Amino acid sequence: MMATGDWAGLATWMQEITTNSDGLVQKLHSQYFGMLAAAGSGRRAELVKLRPSLKQTADLVQATPYLNRHGPLAIRMVRGADAFADLCQGRVSPFLKDVVDVPALVLAPKVAAAGAKDGAIAMLEEALGKQPGSKPLLAALENIKNPGAVQTASPGADAATAAEEAKYGWLAPMAPPLALPDKNGSVVDLAAYRGRPVLVIFFLGGGCPHCVEQLQKFRPHVPSYHLAGISLLTVSTDPVSDLALTLGGKSELDPDLPFQILSDSSLSTFKAWKCHDDFLNKPMHGTFLLDGEGRVLWSDISHDPYVQAGYLLGECRRLLKVGSSEVPGGKGKG
């Protein structure tokens, strides 16, 4: 919500959580995000009103014996909320590092606008170290380094390429081929998804607890991805014979994991998609958003799985809206 500028939606969501919960720690979080939403949307009067409530809840958390382990976080949230409010008014606070759970994609442009360009660049470069190849982060970094720069088509580009670059702001690269077997040995070709967006997730098999957690993080969001017209396709390092175990022995599109899982035990596709650490000679996690033409609009390649399924859904919607004038899930652009 923050990344897409939906501060009103964030405020409403946090208000519902606060109203329906008596838990102090949960109330601390909801009031903190409520202040961020007020600051982000410029509602100064609401911000001033919320601040004493956040401070009171933070004091209660620190004073409650069985909750005092959350005391340092409570202090950070009070400082961080104030720092974010200052930032939204063009001032960089010395407590900026106490702003928790706000992505660099949101913070960095505000930091740059407040006159701390070098700090904004460092913030984005640190985020890119954790999410190498992220198109939104790279674009934000380029915008800060070269504000007002107008991207033009590549030298020698034909009319179709120039038009594509104009739509995306960069020429989104084509995804490598992908044709792999499912648990029945039937080959699924990525080309079959042409004409609609698809989210491709590379994971390290059912034996990786972090990967299982990642799939479970995406599971409840799958209906929302489908409503946005986005299919999900996952690729495992497990051999075909073990894919049924990954799926819990149920049908391939079962209610628990409602997306296909394919096998790449040879790692050839992992390597083709750059989801491989050649120095350590081991596979890496990868998450990719492809548009209807098979172009990569967003990617995350890391030794850690990408688990921010809800945030990514909003980012996918934004990128697909930017990249296409048609409704995601329609017939696509080509």
C-alpha cells in the first residue's frame, strides 16, 4: 500500500485492526502505521492527534512485564513515526533509521527530495544488495542519480522496440525459455502462458523450510493474483518423483498450494534464469513478474526467498498498469 501510494487504504486497514484488537503489541503496530498513513497523505491534524496514543501504547508495552521484550521496538516506533512525519515535510531526522517496515522504494525518494541525495542513493543500493535486479529499485536509483532524465529508445531500435521502451521507461528483457515437467512428467511450457501475466517463483525444493514458508506466504494471496489476471508458476529443484511430496501428496492444483510446481533437478533452467550462485555452485531463489509478452517487469534473485506476497501483488498491479494499456488478465498486448 505504501509503495503504491495508497495511504488512505493503509489508514483504513490499520483502523480496523486497532478497533478489533485489545492486544497492546498489535495496537502498537496499527497506531504506528496509522501515523505513517497520516504523514504520507499529508493529514497533519490527524497526525498530531494520533501521536499521543502511540506514545501511550508504547509506554504501556514497556511497563508490562511480559511484554517488556518489545520495549526497544516500541521506542523505535515512536521515534520512527516522528522521523517519517518529519521526512514527509522535507526534513531528515537523525532517527530516520528507526523508521521500521517502510521499504527503501518509499523512503529514498523522500530522502532525496529533502536534500540528502547521497543518503537516498546509499539506501537504495543497500536494498538492491538484498533484492538484486529489482526493476523498481533500479528505476528509483536512476531517477535519483539523474533526476529529470528522459529515456529514449536504444540506438538503432526499430519502431516496435522504440514503442516498447516508451511504454515501460526501459526495454524490459524477455524471459529465458522455460519448459519443464510437472509431477506427472508432462512438460509445461512457459509459452503456453503467452497473452497473460505470470509470476514465476524458483525455490529450493520441499526440503527447504524457508521455501515451504514462502509458498505458504503466497498461498492465501493466490485468489487475489488470479483476480488481477496473474497466473503463478513455481519451479523446484526436486526431481519429478518428489514433486508430489512437495504438494503434500494431493492433486497438483490443490487448495493448499493452488499453483503448478515444475521440476528442474538438473538446474539448467535455474542457471538460464540466473538463479544460481556460480561461485558457491548452488541454486538461488528467484521471483519474476512477466507480462503477457514474456518480458520481465520485476525480479528478485537472492539466497533468501521473497516472501512479501501482499506487497508484491500491489507492485505487480502497478507495473502491469504502467506496462500495458490493457487490463491485466485480458488478451494481452500481442
